[in-house]
Amino acid sequence: MSEQEAVLKTQDLGPGEMRQVNVRGQRLLVANVGQTYYAVSGRCPRDGTDLASVGRLKGHLLICPTDDAVYDLRSGEAVAPPGAAALARYAIKVEQNLVKVGPRLESE
């Protein structure tokens, strides 16, 4: 994914909401946390749970209800359990009321 692709309008995703989007065959999760948008892989790396459907958002934290894994949307890193695999993160940009998702970001 080298270019950014518009996935939704800003008014379609309010603060504290998340939604699954498909970008070039990849299922991603886009979340709005206090008017800051994040794009991460849409499946829990531990058990494959569809996070957009059943995950819970608590501030910057995304919680997988099937295995209680907790991920920080800002970094993609697993907060719990320690040492768990991180969520892949994707570049995101808001432009002219459109949320655009770009290429996968490298881990920090």
C-alpha cells in the first residue's frame, strides 16, 4: 500500500468510535480517539478475533474480549499480556473531511 486511500468521512466516525475498513484486500480498524485517528490491523494477533466487531475502546486502549489482550492504538504495542505481538499500524491522514489510510508503518 504505497498511496493513501480514502476510507470514510470524518462525520461517519465520532469520538470513541471504531470501524472496520477494507484497504486493498486488508481488513483494518480505524478508530477516532479525541479527534485523533488511528489505523491498525483489524484482527487480534493472538487469536484472530475481529476487533472492529467485538473489540472495546477505552481511551487509547483497544481491548480484545476473547483473550483480554490490550493494545495501545498510538504505538500498536500490546499493553497486556506482556510480550504479546503488536498490532500492525498504518499511516493515516485527515484531509478535506476524509480519513485516508496509507502504507504500513514500521515498528518503532
